[in-house]
Amino acid sequence: KVYPGADAEFVLYEDEGDNYNYQKGMYSTITFKWNDKSRTLTIDRRMGEYPGMIKERKFNVKVAGGTEKTVDYSGSRVRVKL
């Protein structure tokens, strides 16, 4: 969910969740950036990987009190106009 009113950034961190492999660099991050003026959400390229990682997914993006879109994501940068 995006709450408009200011630019914002969020980093989604994921790992296997059941061991210490993250200490060996086995994790991924995806940065989300909201540009309030252009009402655009950028989902940046995925950084890193780990065994069993979800390679392709759908993000349901909703602006509070407004537009909702489903975004297909496979690890490359995606820009969504909301």
C-alpha cells in the first residue's frame, strides 16, 4: 500500500528464513521508490539470491484511497504509474 503525500523508499529483504546462510550473503533485496509528484512507483532490480528464492511474482500495489494495480515482477526494474 502506498500512502501519497511525500516521496518514499522501502527495501524488501528476503532469505531462506530457517538458517544462517544470510551471513554468507545468501539473501535478496528489492527496493521500492515512490515519486509523489509523478505518482510513480519504481520496483528496482532484485539484488542477490538464495536457494529456493521466488524468481517471478505478482505485487498488488494500491494507493490509499485510490488506484490499484497488479504488477508482474521477474527481477528487473518496473515502473508503475498510479
